[in-house]
Amino acid sequence: MAKTSIQQPDTTVTAATSTSGACCTPTAASIQPATSHTRAVALAERLKALADPTRLRMLEILVEQPEPMCVCEFTALFPQQQPTISHHLKLLRNAGLVNSEKRGVWSYFWATKEGRRSLALVDTLV
């Protein structure tokens, strides 16, 4: 069996040091994130709402419905009880993905334009 010799590249690293002892020239002051803090918080809230399988399925159902859907209709579709269903819908509403209105004692929900757009974008991920 022949032996193969692999030559390793020189891994010596030299760093320029300044008189202040810093390892590099500061660039953080000149770098600004493209997303504002407020927008990043809103985006994170929306992504958290979409990250739960139950909420994602709820949004999918609402996107497919031509009319607003009563919260009571969700209880037949999911193993969770009505208070948990309402909590999930509240999180989707807070994220701007669904909207609702009260009709008597029941709340009716529908997907917003942003909810439809967000779901379409999520569908491209898988």
C-alpha cells in the first residue's frame, strides 16, 4: 500500500495590533442592521406564531375558508379544548395573521392579507 503525503497549509495567523491593544479596527459603529429594532420584534412575533404546528394548521384552514370561521368550529378539528384554541387564535391575531369579530358570544376569525402572504412564504420553505 502506497502512502500519500498531504501537505498542510501554513496556519500561522498574524494580527495587526494597535497601540490601544484592540485586535482590529472598530467597524461596529459603521455597520447598521438592515432591519430596525421595531421591525425585528414584529417579525420575531410573527415567526413565533407560525412556528407552532397547531397555529400553522389553523392559519392554513382560515386561508382556505371563503367566510369567517367560528372559534367553536376549531374545537372539532383539534384535540385541544376551546380555551387553548382561543389562546392560539389570540396569538395569531396579535401577530397580525388573522382578524376577528364578535357575533353574540362567539368570535369569528379570518386570515388577513398578511396571514395569507406569510403562509405562502412559509410554504416555500419546505
